[in-house]
Amino acid sequence: MKTRLILASILLAGALSSHAAIPLPVSPPADQQVDPEQLKRMHDLVKSYITDGKHAGAAAMVVRNGKIIDWQTWGKADIDSGEHVSKDTIFRIYSMTKVITSTAVLQLFEQNKLLLTQPVTDFIPELQDLKVFTGGSAEDPELADLKTPITIRMLLNHTAGFTYAFFKESPVHELYENADLWNTGSLDDFLESAARLPLLAQPGKAYHYGISDDILAIVVQRASGIPFEDYIARYITEPLKMRDTAFHVSEDKLHRLASIHKHDEDGGLMVVEEDKYIGAFAEKGRGVPSGGGGMFSTIGDYARFAQCLLNGGELDGVRILGRKTIELAMQNSLPEGAYAFSPTQGWGLMSGLRIDMPGALEPVSEGTCTWSGAASTHFFADPDEILIGLIFTQHFPYDEHQLFTRFRISIYQALN
């Protein structure tokens, strides 16, 4: 009897140890109404991107009904070192950070520390003198006063008028590039530079993707009284046991960080030596903790976060948002006629939303929340199908070979 108890204890310890490395429960695809043979089309798709030299490596995960039904890796995390992508590889998730930052804002909304209709200047008076670009050049811009205050809601749905330097569509983008926001050193320095930049449009009138979530990071810091990085750790990543998700990568984990790749002049893959986008620096203390694009994560960590959203804000007995708040956040919040990059995509209060299945010519449910990162990471979470898909690579330029659309199709076609 004693021997059997010892053996049982050893087996249980092994099972728990194994389970600790698995972010969500595991199930065969067929048990979750997914055809495993059909799902192999996704494997073939991603593998072909690696063997054809379009990407160096990738990780993918599919979750149905809260259970992992597929988790694969392919290729190299760094073609110079030969390190393979593994299930615990750490990726720069860039703009997928926005969904986490927006979650923090909505937590403060639930705590009555801010209202979505509240002017941002209640928290950041430094933005009191913002102007709107109406013409001229970067050297001699024509500017107008704001007709309405920027609200928290406008920052959440990118209708505040801020932009990013890399769009390069107007003199405003030249001013953004000259400001070099990602090397300012702190959020306060970032704000000082951003406050001198003009808006692209009057607040609330149009969707312009930009630094709104970086402004929201400062709102979180000031409304909570906690440094932004610490707030995210204390109230989101630590409660959800997202152990590898942060604004930097500690020294003991650097060997797990994937390198970003791009094609050289001959079409081969090469490692990008310097991060020229949105300041996602692995070293602690370098750059700013960008609420719009500064986080690192693993595919398993982000799957836990996405599942929490699909669960109505709760995972493993830990609640980070209320069910009705999630419901509000998953409604299209853009003004009439506005859309996020495509007429088939709206924006809620934390991510892009599929709003037109026939128009998109994809079998993705309307109401699916989705977003991506600049180095070609992507996720979608479908509340109708209780389905999550994640595909992580590290490649510039963003989704150069249209992997994400094909990835989504290859998963939906496998549903029974």
C-alpha cells in the first residue's frame, strides 16, 4: 500500500509539472467538433511558408470551447543561431499589446476611476493645447483649435486624431518621425514630445490608428497611482499567470526570444539587427513601456488572455473584467461611415471587430475580435464558435505574404 501511494504521488507530481507548462486544458479536435484531417490543411499552409522561405519560423495554436486542440511550431526562431521555434518561444507582440492596455482602462472604468466620456485632459492636462493639422507643410503647418475634447472612448477606438509615423501620408507623419517618440526614455518624456504634435483630424470624426494606447498608458498610470508596467503586471498578467508577458525580457529568458527577420536584396531571410519600430526593446529600462506596442509574450500566455475575454472576463476562477463590460467592449464603437482599415472591420473598445462576413469573403463570424502585431503576430477570438486562433512569427514587413487570412480560413474550414 505504501509503495502504491508513493508511486501515485510521483505520477501526480509529474502530471502537475506537465500541466504547469500547458496554458489551457487539452482536447482532441474531434471532441470539440473540429475535423482533425481538415485541420492538417493549416499545418500544411504554415509549413509551406517556412519551407518556401517566406518566414523563418512560426508557432500556431487553436483553442475550441476553452481547450487547446492544436499547438504546433515550425522553423527557426533565429536563422543565424539555428535556434528552433519552441512552444515557449517569446515573441514581440507589438500592437497586440493594445488589447491588454485597453483592458486596464476598462478595469479602471469598472472601479469608477474614470468614465469613457471623460476628457483625457482630466488626467493629462499637458494635452490641453493640442491642435489639428489643416494644411501646409511640416515646416510651416496650418493648425486649428479642437472643436471637441478628446475623450477616453476616442482613445480606445482610435478616433482621437493621433497617428503613427510609419504611415507617411501627410506632413503630420513627418512631424511624428522627427519626434522619435520611442527613444524618449520615459512616459513623461514621451508625453512631452507627443503634446507638441498636431492631430490628423478633429476628435471623434474619423478612425486613425496611432499612439492612442500610449496616451492611455499614461491615463492608467495617473488614474491608478501605479506605474503603468506595474499595473499591467499586478492586475492582468500575474492574475492570469501570463508568466512570460511583460515590457522587457529578463536575462534568464533572453535565449527564448525570437529574432525578427526580413528578406535581403536577394530574397533570402536575414535577421533584423536593430528594432526600428515602436520601441519594443528587450532590455529593461530602454525606451518606453509602450501601451500600444511594447510587450513580449508567448503564444500560450496570449491564448490565456484571449480565452479570458471569451469567458466574459474570467479564467480559472480569476476575474479581470465584468461580463457586461466585455459585452460593451465587443460592440462596434466607430462613428457612422468609419472603419478600421477595411469596410468589413470595425473597432470595439479594445480590438478590431469583424462586422461584415459577406463583404470580407471569409467564413469568420461577425463579432469576432481580432488584432495583430507589426512583426507579424495575429490572433482572433470568435464568441459565436468559442474559437481562438493564434499565429506568431517574427517578420518585417507586417504580414508580407498574407498568411493571416489563409490561416483563419484553414481553421474555419475544419469546423464540423
